[in-house]
Amino acid sequence: MIRDIRKNPFSYLLILPATIYVFLFGYCTLPYLVIAFQKFNYKQGIFHSEFVGLKNFEFFFKSPKFLEVTFNTVFLNFMFIGFVIIFALIFSLMLNEARGKIFRKVTQSTLLLPNFMSWVVVSYIVYALFASDYGIVNVFLKSIGASPVSWYSSPGPWRVILVLIKVWKDTGMQVVIYLAAITGIDTSLSEAAKVDGASRLQTIRHIIFPLMIPTVSILALLSIGKIFYGDFGMIYGIIGDNGVLYPTTDVIDTYVFRAMRKTGDPSQAMAVGLYQSLMGFLFVFGSNWIASKKTDGGALF
Amino acid sequence: MKLKKTAALFLALALTAAAFAGCSGAGESQAPGNSSSTPASSTESQPVSEPVNDEEMLCRYVVPGTEPDDSAEVDAAITEKLKADGINMKFERIYIPWDAWDQKVNLKMTTGDEFELIHIMEDVASTSSYVAKGGLAPINDYLDQYGDTLKKIIPENIWQAVAVNGKNYSVPVYYRDFAASSSKVSFPKHLFEKYNLSTDPKDSYELIDSFATILENENDPDLRLWEKVNNSTSYMHLRHLDSWPFTVVDNLFYVSNEGDVRPWLETEEFQEECKIFRYAYEKGVIHPDILTYPHEKISQFTENGKNLVADLYALESIRKTQPDYEIEMYAIEPEKPLSAGDYPIMNANGISSTSPNPEAGVIFFNWLYSDQANSDLLNFGIEGKHWKDAGDRRYEAITDEDGLSAYTFGDWEMGHKDLVRLPIGSPAELAPLALEMNADAWVSNVVGFKFDPDSVSAEYAACIAEIQSSVYPIRYGVVPYEDGYEKSLEAMKVAGYDKVVEEYRTQFEAWRKQNNK
């Protein structure tokens, strides 16, 4: 290890900031997990606060909303991960085949742009689309003689709307990663296929796509690690305090935020955070095991 | 190759520096004139700590908002004045932006960070919730020792209002009366006169009919009843009920004038509130997307005069675009007393339990309220540089060419009603509301009682979450009472509502017995 550091000092120097970050925020904060099992008192700190066992977990697990928000979190995240991957793959393969350089650059930039918008900005765009009175969608529906929909009073369509928003916002960044992966594929393979008479579609299907699987797998595994974490910024920004939409949109993070608003109990918040992390770890572990069996080089560890 | 290595070295160092810079909040900058009450950056400002000699006492005040440009200069001037007055104390403010307030305060307290004073907004996280977690230190002994002026200038009932189990942990901000603003409806008088509508409606239904007439004629899609702030009970709309006055706590507990505790959601008063809002919703007076509408947008409408429940404090801003705008403050059944509900005091400043010298906060407040000049220095900055005395308890802010001030500080943070001033251009109608207290207002029988939800914490948290989920849609009229009530009550009961109400009743009755109330 030391020999390797001496051999590649600049490479290690480059990962130094990330190492420091992970050490500080990933490892130095670990002792604070203990407050999930304490009645934490600011004055007494983590060493002297009363130990209460699993009492802090009761608030969430005994909650009548436990199953609903857990299901919403996992379901929405699966939808997000799956559809973003599918759309990013389609766009990256299409862009790779496109020959116009300017068209490629413009399309790529257009796809990437939403990624840099904050959820607050996105929430205003979504509201402009779905507002009951002057929303673009309702104005369009009225113009074709259809009845307008009270979108913010109808929980049904919101899972689809949220997935569409997520795809619109996140696809661009994954397209960049997939295009980089495609660029790394040995061109002699495609050229050989071409010599053998393979069409462009056959080349994509039998050469490029299989070689992208490890990248897709690793990105998916990294996302699965956060599958029990709802995207608070997204859900709270778009849905806000609208309880009518909660049956389909309320996730663990927004539920805990709402429940803790008044009491602000750090122990109960930590208990839920610990549950989310443990579940995420188990999911990553399981998915990684599957990936190691089914793909070549698609597993994280 | 050498160039690549140099570039890699430079990049690594830059990233490392950036990582550490990201951890620190130092060096935050903002536009001049940014009010301390404006949510903006999410970087916490840190005071520049100088070496402190043995005798010098620190008074570090954790406050929400964005740090004004000249805040440090004013802090230095305050420190200088403190020393000139014989108090060897250094005053520093630590600003935490609004959007990060809850998280950063929790983090500060969890990690045992030292500071002396922290601002408390009772309707966000109450004094009792900080006390329950050991975040605040009792100050009664310090008040006896160092707080002569403080005890005189703040009435005993106000001290009792912020006490927890008979002990004081915070200094209440006694700067404004809430009884009038909680009990009276304030509406745009000029629009009522324009359409020949009664300015003394007998109840809220008549008021809503008038609002609907205005909407039909004004044809302004933004003009609505934008009443969503704090989600608190609309006492002003319930004054016509025989049971008035009563108190509703956290939208969960109803406490009658006689002291009976009942589940708020099972009362006729709650049903009446829902009916009033549903009536307004059906008339189009409430926006169909009210539940999703962002708070900041609603505040913007209020500032622009688009809220049918107008805000007298926004009048100055409204008149910039609508010079003829007039507000009427009217109490339905005016012969009945006014009431501020369970919040006679909305803001307080707690004494941190992590402070090595907790008496500093009390000494500071005692000094602050002992002289008009001290209060002016904190609230308006350095006279001649940041503000001018305009006489008649008014001040004129000194601004740059863009009309921005380099120093602002809200009176809700540390102000006192006898010492605060109004801006020179503020409307004459504001003075009685801002500077006078309603001595005849009904004082709720829950004032001074602080509910400790610890023994029912799981159920309490579930109820708080559920209320927003299933009760607010009925409360704002989006879902008809008849359609949603049974389902929402059932959800609340599953969340443990009965147990929480029973615990509140037990604690409240024990408190009344103990205090002979």
C-alpha cells in the first residue's frame, strides 16, 4: 500500500479530499448513532444520556403510516431508478449513433440542463403545469373540450407525475456517464462486427449494450443504497403540505420531518435514519450478490 | 508529464481547500440591506472570536436569519457601550439561515457547542421542548441577582407565560400585542366601501359573502383569502360561538373557559371552523390549490395587498403600489373580549445550558432594557450611520442609493414594547396596534402551562404528522367536512389521539391544582 502511494502520489492526492470528507462525515459521526438508543439530553451528551433501548424506534414502527410511507419510499425509488436508467440508456445509445456534432452537443446540453435546477425552481415549473385554474395542462384540456382536473386534489396521478419529473431531471447526468462508458468501448469490436455484416442495431444489441451492463449495474447498486431515503427536497418542494396527496407521495423523510417538526427529537430522528441506513445496506448487499452472480464486473464488491 | 503532475497537485490542493471551506461558514457574504429575517443562504455565520481576558464575559446569541453587512460593527459598538456602562462583556451574534435553522440548532446543541442565548419561536419549537431535552438552563436565581430592570419591565403574567414547571428558562420578547391580531379580522376597507359592503359583518359567513362580491368585481386571480400562516386556529372566525373564549393548543386540544380539556377535533367549534372554510372554498374565496401553495408566495401576496385578510404590518409595503389602500380591523361581536389564545408571547430568548456563564444572558437583557439608547443601538444600529431619530417614537433608516440598509434587526428578536420604534413612513393606524397592549384581553387559562409529551412521544409525533395529512384538508375546506371527517378522526385515533388528549388533561389538571388556577 505504502509502495503504491509512493508510486502514484498524485493519484492519491486527488482522492485525499474525498477521503477526508468520508472520514469526517462517514466515520467520525458513527458514535452519534448511539443516541438512537438513548433519551438524548443536550446537557448530558452521548456518554451520560439515559439508555432507553428501542423506545425511539416505537414512534415510527408503531405509527399507522409506517407501511404506507415505507412502501411509497421504496416504490417511488424503484420507479425512479428503473425509468431513469431506461431513458438514459436509450438517449445515450441514440446520441452515440447520431452523426451531427452540433445536434449531439445541443441535445446533450438540453438533457443535462434540468439536472442543475433546484427542486424549488422545479416545483414552480410543476405548479405552472398543473395549477387548477391557469395551469398549462388544464388550459390545454379546456381548449380541446375536456374537463379540467384538480391535480392538487387527486393523489392518483402523482406517482406517474413524480416519475416523469425525476426522469426529466436526472436522465441528462446518467446520459453523460453512459456516453463516457460507450467511448471507453474498444472500437475494433464494432468495426469487426461491421466487417462481418452486422447492422447498427445488431452492433448496439450484441456489442455496445452488453459492454455497458457493468456501468449500469454499478450506478443502479449505488442508487439502491439510498432506496430507503426519500428525496425530501423533491417531494416537499413539489407536494408541500398537501395532505390530500400524501397517500401516494408521502415518503419516510417527509413523514419524519412532519412528525418531528414540533418536538425536534434528535434520538427519534436518528432511530429512523439508522433504520433507513440498515435497510439500504441490506438491499445493496443483496443486489450486489445478485449482480456478482449474473454479470461480469457489475458488482461493487 | 511535469505539467500534468503540477495540474494534479494544484487540483488536489484546490479540492482539499474547497472541502474545508465548505465545512466552514466563515466569509459568508450577502447583498447590503438583507434583512435578518430573510431566508437566503444556508451557510452559518461564525463570530470572529478574539482572545478573552479573565474577567470578560461572552454573550453569544444564536439567532435565525442572514447576517446584515454591519452586524459585526454594531456588535462591537454594543460591546463598547457595555464596557462604558461598567459591564465587562463581549456581545456576538451567530446567525443561522432560516432554511437551516432546525437542523443546525439541533446539531449545535447535540454537539455541546457553547453559546449563551438562543432565539425561540414558540410556534415552531417551544421553550418546553428545549427544556425537555436539557437545552436550556433555569434563570430564576439570575433574575433575582442581575435582573432588576428586567423583572420590572416585563409583567409577572408574561414571565409565567413562558415558564416551564414554574421555572423560567427564557426571557420573553414582550414587544407586541397579539390579542388584537388573533381576534380581529383585518380586511381591505376601501374595497368594501367601493362595493357598498357592510364593514361590520355579523359573522364570518357574511364576511365571506362580501369577499366573494369583491372577487367577482375585481377580476384579479391573485386576490384571495390567503390564510395559511402557521396553520393555527382561526379564533377571529369563531367569536360568534356561545363557548367563546376558549383555547386550542397545537390543533389537538380544546380547553374551555372553565378549564375542561377535550379533543379539539371532536368539538362543535372545530366543525364550525371547517364549515366556514368550506363555505369560503366553495365561493372561490380560498384558492383551490391552497394546500400546496408555498408560504413565501402567500407572504408575497400579503405584501402586495392581494390577501383579503390584510396585514396591517404590510400596509407600508402595500401602499407603495396601491396608495389608497385602507385596512379595517374588526372583531365579530365586538362586545366580547379579545384573546391571543395560548400564545400571548410568540418569541423568547433561551439561556443555553452549554454556556459557561449562563448569567450573561440575563445581565445583557437587563442592560438592554435599562436605557432607550441601548435598545436603539441593538435594534437600529449606530445613530447617524444606520438611522436617525425622527421623533414621536419613529426612526428613519439611512440607506444607500438602492434604498438598502447595511444594518437591520427585527423587533421580534429582542425588542420591548416600551422601547421599540416604528419606521418614519409607517401608517398612523399601526401605532396603536404595535405600541399598545390590550389590557382587557382575555388571558387563556393554559398560559403558563407547558405540556410535556415525553410519556406519549410516539403517539404525539404520530398525531402531529397525521393532522397535516388528514385534518388540514378538511380544515381548509378542500375536502368537505361530511366526506372527510369520520375517516380523519379514525386515522387520528389510530395514531393515539385519545391517549395524547388524556395525558394533556392529566398534566393540565395537575398543574392547575398545583398553582391554584
